[in-house]
Amino acid sequence: MLPHSSDSLVRGVKFSPTRPARIALAGNPNSGKTSVFNALTGLRYKVANYPGVTVEKKEGKLALPNISHATLIDLPGSYSLDTYAFDEQIATSVLLGEFRGESAPDLIVAVVDSTNLERNLFFTSQLLDLGIPVVIALSMTDLAESQGISIRTEILSRLLGAPVVAICAKVKKGIESLRSEIENSLESHSTGVGFRWLSAAHALVTSVDRLADLATLLSPPVRHPKIHALSILSGSQVARSSELKVICEEEIERLRVLDVDAATIEATLRYQWIGKVVRQSTSAASAASRSLTQRLDAVLTHRVFGLMAFAAIMALMFQSIFVGASLPMEWIDMAVAWIGASAAEMLPEGQFRSLVVDGMIAGVGSVLIFIPQIAILFFFIGLLEDSGYLARAAYVTDRVMRKFGLQGRSFVPLLSSFACAIPGILSARTIPTLSDRFTTIMVAPLMSCSARLPVYSLLIAAFIPAYVVGGIFSLQGLVMLGLYLLGVVTAMLVASVLKLTVLRGEPAPFVMEMPLFRRPSLRVVVRNVLDRVLLFVQSAGTIILACSLVMWFLASYPRDVNIEQSYAGRIGHAIEPALAPLGLGWEVGIGIVASFAAREVFVSSLATVYNLGDDDTAPTSLLHVLNAQHASGEFTLAAALALLVFYVYACMCMSTLAVTRRETGSWSWTIFMFVYMTALGYGAALLTYQGALYFGLGGNVG
Amino acid sequence: MSEQNAQEHLNTTQSFTTQSFATQGAARLKITLDKLPRGTAAQVLKVKALSRALQQRLLSMGIVEGASVLFKGVAPLGDPLQIETMGYLLSLRRSEAAQIEVTPILARS
């Protein structure tokens, strides 16, 4: 290196104490990676997204005995560097130093689940090929011991050519030795050997060497000629030059003649090598203590009990979101109202007070109100994921979801959307395939959420007679059920259409690990809940707040007029021609415009409209007003049905749009969601009203 | 899959028997993984996955030539399937299992 080279030139060459060391934490999903990350960082970390993509990025400070600045980056759980799964591709590009100009990490901590050594070592064997120092953290050693698996770490370390530290993350055993081993490897920069699995005698070696030699001549240079050689042989990457391509085809043909399939031989050789490594370093007594998982699986995936258990667990989760969140939501409502009232007392009357109280404080309230539901849902998902049940839920539901182009892992996000689409859309991250994730997000808001409930209740109470059908069912209840079903059926249809059109693609493999059942770690679960809530408040919250302010402005300006003459009221009047074919008037129009911010606002704005519009000074109950209008034929049953259908479909929740923007990383998808839902709402409402008129529901219903 | 069917299948595929290490010597019963009776262990002969994404995933999960798999069970609604391989549990759809060629090694139940 030149003596006068600037610091920026040093960057990305080799670790030197002058800049913070970047250490990547890599490993299979369910390998205990999160526990190791938490223990190494002492829970001092930040969560963000990788720029431009919606894959979670966790970065924490790693305290080392002598090196003062080290950053630990938690990569998405991966099974392989060569992958089609979106999250795993991010992990691969970070490890290869190809992610947005970031240099490759200085060291990799590979977390290896000691109860599942062979499969975990597959990914590790790929990491060892990267030419970066690797420290292997053998996790869950306590569990392995209880299963009668004994691993001789010094032999394993010698065979793999990298230091191996046995840890049991839950009691912090071994974490200190892991720290010092990381520091040793950083200082010595010993990269190990790599490609030990590629036995010199195998025909593949000749092909790899020939292609790798050619690849080193490429310009721009490839970082890992041997890895490039392997990936063009297997067809997972395209050769970077035409010459390379020709030679590659030659080599594939040569291997084929020797009866070696280029696409599968690499994995086979790796696993053969791993098999030898494991046999030499490990002795397993008997697979006795898998019995917990076996006993639980006997029930939880049983033909009858499995479905019952699934229904019970989902019902419990759903009820908890619905019921458990209602009290904290009331508290938040009350607290926001109290703060608003206090602020109103302190501030002089005027525009500024209105901005602070009705705009800002109410806007912050509209962000905070979602927190209980998000927290409860992610608490449940955390428990289910950490205990191993989430994979079983996907296993049980896959058959049904697949009919609509979705998969088992879409079930929980869609179910939680009945409480609120926000946590539902956020939890779609548990779906590894991008097209399945997007489809799930796009249809999640069609599930009738709890914010529609006040609208449904009001209109049903006002317009649907309280008949009893068949002796037990109330007609009102049946209409309510019908509205929910309408949303579900439509969501499934839209999902099918999306998967057949815009989100079509090669069907993504379902192939999924079913982790062993274990007691979930409360620390991990609770911290995950906090991360989720914080992420929501930071990113979606700001958009929601901004939209609240816009809505406040529309409803309160120009100054000193009632709501009918406000901008919102004028928009309500302006859209009246569009509402007339639905049998609705401008009052409802204002309610609709106002509730584009959030559906539940419909009820309160309608109340405002009717109270302000009436000369009668006595406070009028909204239900009475609607009943009276119903009786007078001003507001018909047909129009009410149209309005209900409109609320089932129309995308009237800016928070949903804000979260969709964040989770898809795309305005186009967000706009698409708004347009398709609202168009569907309008079209279906039109059909309902005209249809109802045809069947004679337009007049007074006595 | 009944024995008769399996035998028929064997007859039609016999001529394609490869010399891979999983099939050394005499031709063995060759069926796809989804046809394996519940509780049966088998050895993987070939992953003839139709899509590169599926092939890649199966290989990295340890479904390689010569690997042993044990058919554990079926989801309540008849699909996907659950197998055990390398001491861990893996679930995959019937249609995916149909792309994996195996030979049964011994019946456990």
C-alpha cells in the first residue's frame, strides 16, 4: 500500500485497526442465530431495512477485549449462498461484498446448530470458501448433550479448518470464548483453506480449475473465480464472458459423459465431505430425546386433532388481538383526548390551537392506536415461531391456501388482518418468496378489520330489521357474517387473479424445515415485539401523521365555516354525482371523504355532518337520524347495502397504504392497491344498489 | 403405491438405471418419494427437479444422491408431506416429492 494513501483507499482492502471491523453473523434459520446475536451485542442494536429492499437489517456494537470498534451485522437466515429466496440473496450479496458498494465483511461468525450438524454445515462449507476468516459458533450445545450428541470441537475445528466455539446462548456459556476467538481471527486474518470438500481426485476439479483460471482474466475481475466457476457449471449464474461460456459448455459435456451431473454434483460432494467430518468428530448415542417433538407432532399434525389444535390456537390469537387490544386502545384514546383537552386549555383559541389539538395530537394518537394490536400479534407470532409451531401452521394450511395461488405461510398474516391489516401486512415478512409475500400484502386489507366494525354496526342497526331467521340466527348477525365472507372470498379471488397475471412466475418451492419444538425464549420474543413497534412508529408513523394533518386541514379550512363548506365538505359535494347512482347523498360523501384517513372516522364525521346540518339544537343520536331518514325514504335499504359493500372493499385507510409502501418498497404497488380496492368498492356498490332496486328494495321497508 | 405398480414402474425404468453410487450392482426398486409408504425409509437416487429453484433448495436441504429419507407423515388435508432426513424434519409438497427418485431400503412399520 502506498504510504500516502488516504483512509478512503484503505477501506475495503483488509481489516486494519483504523476503522471499525465489520463482522457478519450468518447461519441457517432456526439455528439459534438471534440468541447469539443478542448475547454478543448485549441487546444493544438497531433495526433498519437494507436500503431499497424490505429485508430487515440488524446492526449492533460488538464489544471485544482489545479491538474497540466492531460492528456485528445479523444477516437473514440462509440455507445456501446459491439461492432463489429473496432474503437469502441479500445475505449472499453482503457476504460476497456485492451489496450496494459495501465491502465484504472482515470476518464471518457462522452459527451452527449442534443438534442438526450436517445440514447446518452445508452453508458453513460455502462460507469457508469465501476467503474471509470464519469463526464457527456451535449453538444449542446443551440441547445436543441432552440428546446424547457429543461433539469434539477440537477435531471439528481441525477438519473444517476454522476455530469452533461451543456455546449455549441461553446461559451465555462460551460467549466470552467466542469474543476472544473473533478477536484472534481478526488480528491474525487467518482465512482457512476452503474447498476442502472438493476432493482432488474428482473429475469436477479439472473443470473448476480450468474455468477459474479463465475467470481470473476477466475484467472487471471476479472476486471469487472458483465460486463463479461452480455457479456457471451448475447454471445458477451466467458466464461473464462468451469465451467462459463456451468452455463451460465443453466442461458440462465432459462431465456428462463421465455421468456427472454438473447441477447436482457440488451439493452431493459437499454433503459427502460433511458426512465424513461429522462421523469423525461426533458421536451420537440414540435419538431418544426427540420424543417431545414427536409427541407434539403426533397431535399437532394429526388428521383430526391437528386441525382442531390449529383452529384453537388461531382462535386464541385472534381473540387476543381483538379483545386484548381493546382496553389499551381505549387507554390510548383517553390519554390522547386528555392531552388534547389539556393543550386546548393552555392555548388561546384559534388556528394554532386547532392545529395542535385536532391536527397534531389527534394525528399522533392515530399512530399510537395501532400499537396494542401490533404488539399482541407479534408477541403471538414470536411465541409460535420460536416454539416451532409457525412452520406447523403453514404445513397444515398449505393445501387450502395453494388453491388460491398462496401458500401455508400466508395464513397467519391474512388471519391477523381481520383485527387490523397493519400488523397483518407487517407479518407477511415471514413469507420467504417475494411473489407470495406481495400477493398476501395486496389482499390482506380485504379482510374486514376491526375499524370497519363501527361502520358495519351502525348501518346494520339502522337499516337491517332485527328478524330472527330459522329460529336461532338474527338477520343482523347474518348480514354481518356475510360482509366478512364477502371480503374473504374476494381476497381469495383477487389472489388467484394476481398469481395468474402480474405476480405470475415459476412456482416457488414450498420445501420447508420443521424445527424441533422447544420452549420459546421470552427475551427474544419481547425484544422482537419492541423492534416491530419501533419500526412501525418510525417509518409508517410519519406518513400516517402527515396524512392526518392533511385531513385536518381539509376538514377545518377555509376558517370559520361549518363542515359542509370546508374543503372536505366541498369534495363531498363534488363527488355527489358519483354517489347518486349508489343512492347516496352528499352527507355520506363527506363521511366517505373524511374516512379515507381511517374508516372508523366515518361514524364521527357523519355525526358531525348531521348535527351541524340540523337546526334542531338538541343533540341527535346518529342512529335516530338514520332511522328517520330510512323511514322517510331519503336513505334507502338499497343505498345502505351499497354503502356496506363499499366499506368491505374500498381502501380507506392511509395507514394501510403507508405500511404497504414500506413493506413493498414501491409506490406503484401502493397505488395499485388503492386503485383496485376502491374501484372494486365502487363497482360492487353500484351493482348492489342497482340490483337491490331491481329486486324492489329501493322503497320504504315497513 | 402397490407392489405391482412399483414392479411395473421398475420394468419400464430398468434400462435407465444409472451407475451412481446409490445403485451399485443390481437394479433396485425405483419410485418417486411421494409414492413411498408411510414409515418407510429410502435412499435418494436422483433429484430430477423441473425448476432450478426447487432443485437448488432440495440440494441445499440435504436431498442429494445417496441421502437417506424417512417418510414421516402427511398433513391433515393430505398435502404437504413430512420426511426426516439427516436427523431433521422437512416438509414438502406432493408435487415436489414426485420429482425425487428414491429406492426403499427397509420398512419400519
